[in-house]
Amino acid sequence: MPAPSGADPSVANRDTAIPRDRAFSWRFTTPLFIGSALNPVNSSLIATALLPIAHGIGVPVGQTAALVTALYLASAIAQPTAGKAAEVLGPRRVFLAGIVLVAAGGLLGGFAQDLITLLISRVLIGLGTSCAYPTAMLLIRRRAHDAGLDKPPGGVLGGLQIAGIATASLGLPVGGLLVGALGWRSVFLINVPVGLIALAATLRWVLPDGPLKHPLRLRELAVRLDAGGIAGFAAAMTALLLFLFFLPTAHWYLLAVSAVLWIALVPWELRATAPFLDVRMLRSNKPLSSTYLRFGLAMLCQYVVLYGITQWVEGVRGLSETQAGLLLLPMTLVSGLVISPLARRNLVRGPVIAAAIACVTGSAGVLVLSASAWIGWVVIVTLCFGLVVGFASAGNQTALYAQAPPEQLGTASGLLRTFGYVGSIASSAITGLVFHTSVSDPGVHLIAWIMIGISLVLLLVSVLEPVSPPARPPRH
């Protein structure tokens, strides 16, 4: 697909030359890493604040779960949408707009007096934080081009993965500390100073986008963004995610609506001038489709551990939410340690197979957990899934960067994160179904068998499916 004619978001018509040795200094990468960390951290940051929020605004505890749902829904839809917008309007512009939304959402939530206002706040935070990762991928690609590099240093992509995925489990202990020291409003307000730091750093250290070739009229902008495709994708994804969220109560009409919308979306995207969801590309680019599937399955198992095992250690082993969050910290540390060296070497096949093997091993390890088992087994299991996150993140992001068409890297990067969110939401459906009546040892063992089945599918996909991108015509 040719680059959009309405903007210069990436590399076209840029005369900026950047010395290779200074292209990816800490000044350039810092705002990108901060922005990319805001989404995963916010996804779990609120977990320890749900009960205090319920007491603070006078609503039943069950209603506050909607605050988790709101961010997941907004993020799953907004990640590829932000990537598409960045391809059309420029990644720095979209990145800055996202940071402003994050700060506004944090400020709104910090002074909210009712649940509706808090829900709006979480949607704004979800929309804003979703702008960071896909735009960061485009900014990194543009920077590499300006420095005369075929691809960025692996450590840069590794740092982005550490910030964008491995930090998810940090939200639990950080949220517990914030709520304990400053109250529940702090989990919203913390986004304001962090957002302002990211905003100032981006304005100072990230070069502006190229100028728009001509002002975009509303109709032309809608065509370039494929507004109809975005609306169809959002509606289909919303119906699917709501079906998963309401389990174990099955609202089959939501699943039917989602299926109809997905089917209707295909011919629309096949006719679109600049398709949001490039069906032809996904069909012909099997390595990229496999990357999405691998990443979604790996994240599904990781989030089952993050939420399901957390519920088990609290309900069966009697740990507090803060203690449970601290118990997961080794998972974050291990994933970060694994991502960095792998990303520097730009490896794909080895890491994705290693992720699948670690996933099978860790899932089998969940069978050992019981009320009387050594608590250290929980740490060992979480360490296994730290390896899963590290291997899967490094391998699949490196694969994505090579497999996605350069002019569609923003949307493709956003879709990778969407698959991760679908995995996380499916994990909550699994834990909700298994722990519907009570949290117990038999329940956690059933979860283990489900994870083993998913892990074996992941292993088959990782071993059998291709990872090399289709051949592209040489650049002139």
C-alpha cells in the first residue's frame, strides 16, 4: 500500500540527517519508554484501589469492576486506531495528543465524585495510553531511517517491550503503595506528573513530524483513516469483549452480533482505499498472522497467572493484595532481564519456541500449587512466566518489525497489542468461569490443565508456522 498522501508521518520527504552514534540516545528513547509503560501499568494499577473506591463514592464493590473493563475496551480498540492515525497524521502528533489525554483523564479521575466520571476518566486514560506504543514504533523506524540504518538497534526495541509489556505486573505493588500512602485518588492523579514529564521530554527531544502536504478535509481524512473500518472494528471488538466479560453468564446475542460484524467488515475492508484492517495483507502475510496468534496465546497464559494465581494466593493462602503484588515482582524482573539481550541480537525463532516451552513448563507447575504446598512454588511458577513474557515479547516484536509493511507499521503494532488485550480479557473469562463460586485448589488445578492445553497449541504454532516475512521488492 502506498504511504498516505495527506501527511508525512514516517520517512518520506525528510531531509533530517542524524549521526548514527547519537540516533538512539536516552533523550530520544526516554519519553517513548515512559509513554509506552503507562498503558500496562494503568491496566493493573487500579486493582488494589477498587474496594477503597467503592467505599469512597458509595457504590457496591462489584460495580467498580467496570473501571477495569473500561480501560481494556478502550485500549483494545484504540491501539490499532492510534497506529492508523499516526500513519496518516504523523506519529509525534498522535503521541503528544495521547499524553494530553492521559493527563486529562488522570486529573478528571483524581477529583471525581461518582462512578460515571471515573469511567470517563478510565476511558480517556485507555485512549491516551494506547497512542504510545504504535507511535513509538513509527518514531523509532523514522529515526533509524534518518540515521541511515536499515533497522534500529535491538536494545531499543527491547527497551520498548520492557516498558510496554513487562511492566504490567508492576501496577499491583505500585497501586498498593499509592493507595496505602495517599488514598485511592492517587492511582488516577499519578498520571498527571508522569504525563507532563513525557510531554515535556517529547517536545524537547523528539523531532517534529513532517508538514502536512495539504490541509485534510474531513471527508478525505475519513477515507485516509478508513473511519468506517475503524467503526466496524470497534463495534465487533466491543461485542466480543463484552461477551467475554459477562462470562460465566453467556449472552449469546453479543457473540452473534460480533460474528455478524466481523463478517460484514471483511468486504468493507477489501473495498477500502486505505483499509484499517488490511485483510489481503493478513491473508497473504502468514508469518505476521502467526505472530499475532503466538503473542495472544502467550499473553493469555501470562494474564491467567497475573490474575488467577493472584486470586488464589489471596483466597487460599491468605496473602494481602500488596503481598500478592510483591510476589509477582520477580516475574517482571526476569522478563526484563530476558528481553534486553535477546532484542539486541534480533532473534525470532529461538525466543518464540523458548517462550512456548517455558509456558508449558510453568502451566504444568501450577498443578503443584495447593494450600499446603511451599509458597516458593508460586515464585517458581511466576519466574517461568517471566521467561514466557521475556521470550515472547522479544521474539514477536522483532518478528513484527520485519514482517509488517513499513507503511503499515503503526496499525500492525497496535494490532499486536490488541491481540494481547484479547488474551488478557479471555484470561479473566477463564478465571471467572473456574472461580465462579469459590477460589480453591481444585479450581487452580483446572486452570492449570486449561493453560497446559493453550501452551501446547502455542508450542505447535511456534514450531510449525513460518516466521520469515514474505519477500519485498528492493527499495530504490
